[in-house]
Amino acid sequence: MVIPMLDEKEWAEIIEPALALATSDLQQRRVTHGETLPEAMRNGFGERALKLYQELTGFHETNVNAIRHHRLSFYGPPCKKCKKPLRTPEAKLCAACGTERD
């Protein structure tokens, strides 16, 4: 599936602060309400980050933790053959089609 990626500016200025706030709110909720981690996560964890991601990309992501993987700098350049991003910036081979990187 093709997933819209975030550039470093979008990540640093918008998404990372929203995720940090979500984590802080989660910890506070656990203390305040005595909830377990799964209970606290079911009560709106990361909704703001999900909304911001959708506003930026137009893609409706449902898993707030998945947003952490939608960061362009985590991946390499597009493969010269199939155009899919290489799995890491250091990858020497395309995992999708096997083409070697120049």
C-alpha cells in the first residue's frame, strides 16, 4: 500500500510535538484515573496526531503508532526500477524488486 510520508519539517514542527503531548497526556491519565496502559490508550490516545496527519496528507491513518513509520527520512531514495522507496537510507538493494542501488 502506498502511504503518504512526512518530510522532516512536518515531522519536527507538527507531528512529533503532537505525539509527545499524546504520550504526556497518556501518562497523566494513567496517574489520574488509575488506568492500565491498554485502558488509557483506548481513551483517545493520539487522536490529535492522527487528525494532523490526515490534514497534512489526506490519508486516514487509524493507528497512531504507525505514524512513527511514515517519516520520509527513515527510508532511502526511490528504486530506479520499481520506484518504491528503499527500506533504509543505506540500503544497497531494493527489497521489492531486487534491483541493486547505484
